[in-house]
Amino acid sequence: MSAEQAKIAAGIYAASLIEDGQKVGLGSGTSAWHFIRALAKRIGEGLNVVCSPASSTSRKLALELGVPLVELDELDELDVCVDGADEIAPDGSMIKGGGANLLWEKIIATNSAKMLTVVDPSKVVTTLGAFPLPIEVTPAYYGTTIKNIASLLERMGWSNVRVERRMTESSPVITDNDNYIVDAHLGTLTQPLELAIALNQIPGVVENGIFPAMSSGVIVGREDGTASLVEPGFNADEVRVGSQ
Ligand code: 5RP
């Protein structure tokens, strides 16, 4: 419940930063959905924006709330996107994809002039990697792709990394693109850009959940309902305890 209050506070704060006339990317996950709800409230009060969603679930929520949607393909670039993260490090690098939406999220973030990340304090880390890295792969030959991901990780210095297809009970998780997600239990990830590039060279890997230095600002919500914006270069320990 307390993390939820923090996520609500972050979403409301992020919505307060959106300016009239902006083109806005709508992220995915519970924190981003709080942002969408708060944005819908501002739209109801007269804010004029158009939005592109980063998942089918976010699209559905936006439509239900009357948020005006435009296909990203129809726009040159978004002004800002607001999305959550599973982990965010001081340089603005993130692990995302806990909700299996990393591909659309990365397309939206890459095509936004800036990306605001909405999180509760538990997502702020000094070093990435404790959260298992989501990787979207094709169903075709996914077992071979998993072996190739594990071999790559061995060559890059990890040992015995568990790489497994994500399941819900007995069924594989299926993404918005009809692909699978595999999770790589890295433990530590100190060179996110290097690994992000290498993973995408493996045939069968569609995209990975490393967002290297992609966040322009982190909105950290707190369970007391407050939130603050910190820029890359922050001290993770200070942000977690709320002194930065
Ligand atoms: C979905 C994501 C989410 O943004 C991430 O999992 C954070 O979710 P939440 O805000 O629910 O904690 O990357 O693919």
C-alpha cells in the first residue's frame, strides 16, 4: 500500500508538469497508469494534449478516460514520455519490462525529446541488476535464443546466470507483439550500454529491457503523498531516504 501511495504521488506530480499543446508518451505499469489517470483529470479541466501509448493496456486505459490518442507514426516526435521503471541508476539508466511492455516503451522513449521516470523510492539503485533483466524474444526457437543469451553473458563475464522464459502459472507470458519474455538473473549490471547492444545482435532477440542513460528526470513519489524531481547524477542513497 505504501509503495502504491508513492506511485500515485509520482504520477500526480508528473501530470502537473505537462504543458498545454504537448505530445505525450504514456508509459505502462502501475506508476504510469497513475500518471495517465492524473493527466486525464487535467485534460478534463481543459489541458490540451495528444498522447501515444506504450502498451495495449495503457491504450485501453487512456481511451476509457477520454485521453486523446494519436498514433506515434503520425507524429514527428513526442515532447515528453512518462513511464515507470523496475530499477533506475544515477546516470538515468534503467531496467524496464517487468510488465512485459519493454518494446513499445523503448520505441516511445526513443522518440521522445525527454523521458520522465515515475517511481517509488525502492526503484532507485546504485547499480542495476538485482531485478532480473527482461528480454523480448520470438517464440520461434526461443530455447536456442535462451542458450545464446546465456553464452553471451558467460563471454561477458557473468557465470551461471539463470535465463528463463517468464510464465504465468503454466502459460508463457505473451507480449503485445505475440512474443515471449525471458528474464536474465544478472545480479549486477555495471555496463548497461555494452550489454544492451550485444543482446540485440542475437537473432531471436527482439529487444531488451536495458534503457541506457535514457531518463531525463526521475520523479520520486513518497508514501506521505509528496514527490520530487531529481536529475541524472543523483545520489541513490540520498534519493531513497528523501534527502535529495
Ligand atoms: C512495464 C514496465 C514498468 O514501467 C515497470 O515494470 C514498473 O512498473 P510499476 O510502475 O508497476 O512498478 O517497464 O514493462
